[in-house]
Amino acid sequence: MPELPHRPLRDADLADLDRRDPLAPFRRRFRLPEDAIYLDGNSLGPLPTAVPERLNRVIEEEWGRSLIRGWNDHDWIGLPLRVGEKIGRLIGAESGEVVVTDSTSVNLFKLLAAALKARPGRSTVLVEEDGFPTDTYMVQGLLDLVGGHRLRRAPAESLEESLDDDVAVMLVGHVHYRSGALRDLHGLTAAAHRHGALALWDLAHSAGAVPVELAACGVDLAVGCGYKFLNGGPGAPAFLYVARRLQKELTQPLSGWLGHADPFAFEADYRPAPGIARHLCGTPPILSMAALDTACDLLLEADLEALRAKSLELGAIFQRLVQERCAGLGLKLAGPEEPWRRGSQISWRHPKGYAVVRALVERGVIPDFRGPDVIRCGLAPLYLRYTDLGAAVDHLRQTLEEEPWRRPELRNRHGVP
Ligand SMILES: *Cc1c(COP(=O)(O)O)cnc(C)c1O
């Protein structure tokens, strides 16, 4: 990265960074509305230009002409494993360790249940306090069903001290959804292993934006979303990872026919498929899978280290621009100070954060709001420009100066925030 001047950054400095950005050509591969600055690719990734073409082909040619033959002729049946291989390359998994299926919530249920069964005699599930709600909710639903286990919550900083020999599985988000804090994948996994517990990581906010080294870090289990930084589209299927050394031993309770060793033999009893395929349940949504497949191809064209380098730079510059251009306007950084301790997002606290986000969206700057007071900005390095950050921070300053919380129509929460 070029040296940046010590004086306040000017828009020309940002334009200069854009000109030198090796990832700049990727922006054209997305459909992004001209009148919007999109800071929410961590909630719903934008549309890759190759996706409509692919979906058209799947609909018109594959479904339209092949009908049921599409399962073989176009290998629809193989998509969950094929797309899983691609995601595996983005998260440091080895071949045959990832499959695309169901939603993140459902995959959590399956892997948590598999983990409890693999650690009999242990009765605790350890989760990060204040983690993403669905993660804890799924633990609660499962524990209610199986009985005899309990949930233990600990702040992320003291997860390690909260491990003991009663913990069957520890569930942690790799990047905290609200603050953006990046957790220590290697250190916490090793700590869980010292106590004989399994480590289950939620990669919802890291896959596709932060280098993840699942195999190298010895991670046991992981889940993640297809529609966030992977850009698979609204409601895209999720993925799950099981380390190869555990695959034989782990079985999941949603024993649907597509996880059977021989689904089309229509046997009377369930027999789990060998390998990662046993974590499938029912028929995959082919249109959504195809969109995610094409979106993953695009990400795989980029160099992951270059993505991380740009994402760190975007975070550092956003932070600096807010300090320089929004001083005294009530914003406080919500996550760690150092960009390398964050994922690919930066969050700001403001007591009237909800109204501020609504007013920003009216101006075409799209972050999102996470209660009680967080303005969360996703920094997707594939398509965000440094000049976008300058413009977004200028809008943020103007918005704060206008005090939008005085507008009654912006005060009440409605719909998806
Ligand atoms: C977005 C997100 C989810 C979403 O789960 P779904 O089942 O896809 O709705 C789960 N966990 C975390 C940490 C998330 O950020």
C-alpha cells in the first residue's frame, strides 16, 4: 500500500488508492445500482453479473428441456458437493469436507446434535455470550429436545477459562456479527481440544472475506451462510464442514433420504452415506444452488490474501475518515481499534443509530442497524471503492448534522432493519 499523507485525507487521495487497487476490475462483475453505496454485503451480497445468465440457462435449458433428466444430465444431484468443494477452497478445508445444504440455523442443529452424541458423558454446550441469537436459540431448542444437558455462556474473552471437562462442544462466531471482532480460530480450537471438547465455528461473517484456515487450525466443525460475503443471493443455501478425521464417527439426526448411503435403493432403514454427504437431508434447491455456484466461481478468481489486504485497508481508512470528518458528532467505534482484529466490517455506536441508518438509506448509503445502537458497515473488498468510503462518510456527517432522530417517521422500527 502507498504511504498515506499525515494531513487529513482528501478525495483525491482516495481516487489515487482506487487507481492502484489490484481488485478494482472485480467491481464490474457485479450489478450495483449507480445511486447507492453498498455497505451491507455482509448481510446480503450483491448480484454477480454472471448469475442471471446462469439462472436463465438452468431454467430454460436444464429445467425447461431436460425435466427430470436434469438430475443426471446436468448433475443437479452433485451440486451440493460440487459447490461445497468450491467453498472449501475459500475456508481452508480439504477436499470432501464441505457440503452445501439447508440453512445455517438447521446446520447448527445437525452438527450440535452430532457433537453431543460424539461426546457422551459430557453435558455442557459452551457458547459465546452475546453471539448471534440463532446460534444460542438452536442450542436451546436442541437441549430442550435431548434433555440432560445445559447451556453455558461466557464472554468471548473468557471462553478459554470457561472450558472444562464437561464441555462437549464449544460454539463461537469467527467474526462477531455486531462488533466485527475477529476471534482466535487457532487458539480457541486448541483450547477446546485440551479439554477434549469439539470446536464448532460459525463462519457466517468470515467466509468469502477473511482467510479461514479450518484444516490448518484443526477445527472440528463449522457452518456458514451462502448469502452474505459469498454473494449467493437472498436465502441462498448454507454450508457445513466436518473435518475428515471425524466424519466416520459423526452422525446427524435429520436423517433424510439424500443423506442415505444409497438414496435411490429406497431401503426400509436409514444408513448414513460415507463422508460429508450424510449431512444432507432433503432435495436441494437447484436454482439457489446454481446462483451460489456461479458466485463462488467469481470469488475464487480473486486472491484471498489480496482480499484481506484490501479489506484491512478499507477498515483503516474508514476509521480514519470518520475521525477526520465526523469528529464531535457522537460516533464511537464499536469493535476493536486495530483493523487486523476485525473481520471485513466496521461498526459505530450512536445513541440514535436507528434513525441515522434510516436517514442514510434515504440518501442511498446502505449500512445496517443492529440493536441497541450499532451502525454496521460491511466492507466487501471485491466491489467497494475507496472513494465510496469518502462519499459514505460525507453523507454520514451531513446526516448526523441534520439530526434525523427528530423526524417522527424515522423513530419507530418496522420491517427488516
Ligand atoms: C447471518 C447469520 C446466521 C443466519 O442463519 P440463517 O439460518 O441463514 O438465517 C447465523 N449465524 C450467524 C453468526 C449469522 O451472522
